[in-house]
Amino acid sequence: MSDTTVSDVRTAQLAAIEESGWGQPFRFLQPHNLAFWVYLLGIGGGALTMLKYFGAGGSFYSRALAGGVLLFGLYLIPWLLLLRHHNRFTAQPAGLLATGFAWGGIAATFWIALPANGALLEIWTKVGGPSFAADWGAGLTAPINEEWGKALGLVLLIGLAPRLVRSAYDGFIIGAFIGLGFQVFEDVLYVYNGAAQQYGVDQFGTSLQVFLIRGAAGIVSHALFSAIFCAGLMWVLGRARGERNVLRGVLTMLTAMAFHFAWDDVAGLSDGVGYLAAGLPFAIAVVELITLFYVLRHAARTERVWTRALLTPELATGAIDPPLLDAVSGLHKDRRAYRKHLHSRRTARHLQEAASDLSRELAYAGGNDSPAVTHARNELLRLRSKT
């Protein structure tokens, strides 16, 4: 490379680190930050509501609650592994993601959604009558109260970590964690309500039944809604350079709310037609998943640019070659092409993981050499020497 090219590549690398905020620590305790106190208010209010809700019959339905917590706790494991895989570009700190999860589970569920849903459902009953409320009330209520309640957590995290929460991809990943928290805590609430409706009979059986139904539906439920909604919100806010797109953001948010409406009002949409009631959830799920991957691909565009800029200087060190750079900063087709290039899925995966480790250490070191950067670079060189 010429001196000018090297200088340009280095400038782009430093700009990517600065713009993405990657490598910045997340600090939760911020007593001089209003967002910190609003967050605590939401968590505190949600915790009190939760204790009040479960406190009355918690001892009688303790087996149902224990079963629900156990089953949905296990349910969390594959979700966390999946989201960890997708949190692979300029990855968010675990503490920030846990903070979002707690907001979704405690504040959004119990402080916002539980009282707000009850109040709005009463309004629909008075406006349209009990039959209208039964058919359409849930779909006209939850997408408003729940999606905005969860998204408030993203807004507070922007206030707590403005340098970390920058892109639509950040909104997508954080939104998924917030939605997952809402989903798991709401499912435990369904377990409790199911046990109460059965007057405490066969409590673990009730827990298992709710787990099977809600667990299967959860694949295209709150984590998906919030990931799409929060990516749209970040496009509206336009916190990353060149990402502001109000029309795309609003349409994306409305799409998430439409999915939530359709999922909650399958009975009303099917109008009592048996084959529609049976087939509509599957059709909705297919459309949701297609939309999810479409949003994910577009939301990750800025992150891919940042990752490429961060690793491009490593072409000169020999730690990275162009095909690996394309794979680690590209789309699924680029990763598939890299596997074919190496004729080994396992080797390609190890090299991409090592390149991601190097990009992370470079971000933490501000683009400079450090013992951790040198170690990650040498490990990548060692792995590449075997191919």
C-alpha cells in the first residue's frame, strides 16, 4: 500500500471505532443521569406490581410458579445462544443487554403493560361491547402498550450508553433482548394464571402445557416484534451517520405492531372459520420470519461497514486476507463462499471467530497494538498457516 492509502485505511479504522462506540464500557450506576432514575423507577414499580400480583396466591400456586420459572429458564438457553451468535459485529456488552432484558421482563411487563392493558381493554368493552372486545381488544391494545413500553427501555439505554447504542443493528439486538425478557416473564404470568383458573389442580401439568404452547409461539413473538420495532426506532432517530430514514423506520415500527395485532387477534381475523383459525398462525409466522431476516440484513449494513473498516488494516499484517475480510464483514452468501473457498466449514468457522476476536481486541485498544491485539493477531496467523 502507498503511504496515502495506509493513512486513509487507518483513518477509516479509527472513525469506525469512534462511530460504533465498540470497546466502550457500559456503566449502569449513573446517579447524575435522569435516564438512570427513570430506569430504576420502572424496575422498582414493576417489581412491586409483580410482588403484589403473585403475593396473594403465590404460596398456594408455588408449584406452578416454580415449574414455570424452571421451564422458561431452560427455554432461555437456546435463545441466548442464538442472540449471542447474532451479536457478532460490533458486539454489545453483556451488562447492557442484561439491563435491557430486565427492563422488558420487569418494567415493561408489570409496570406498563399489565395495568395499561387492563385499562384499555375496559375502554374497548365500553366502546364496542363485550363481543368486539373479545375478538379485537387484545390486538388493539397490546401492540400499543407493549411495543412502546418495551421500546422505552431502548430509549433509556440510549440515555445510559449513548456511545454504545448507535445503529439500527444495535436497536435490533437490544430490542430482541428486551422482547425476550418481556416474553419470559409474561409466560410465567400465564403459568400462574393458568394454575389459578384450574384452582391449583395439577399445577406442574398446567405449567408444562403453557410451556409447550407459549414456547412454540415464542419463536415469532415478543423477541421478534421488539427486534423489528426497535430497529425501526433507530432508523427514525438516525444516531449513526447516514442511517436516518424516517419513512423506513416508521414503516418498520408499524409492521412490528401489525404482526403483534395479527398474532393476538387470530380469532377475529379467522371469523370463526376453522381452516383459517388453524392455518393463519402458520402463515403469519412465515411472513414474520421473512420480514425479520429482511430487517436484520438492512439493519446490519452499517455494522458490516464498521467491521470492514476496523479489520482492513490487518490486510497489511497478513492476519486477514480479502476472502476472510469479506466473510467476517459480509452477508450469509459471503460466509458460504468462504466455506467453499476453504473446502471446510469447520476451518472457516474457526478463522471467522478468530477474526472477530481480533476486531474486538482492536476496538478495545482503540486501533493500537496491545498484548491482547498481538495475541489475537498471532492466533489468527497460526490458524491461517494451517489452511
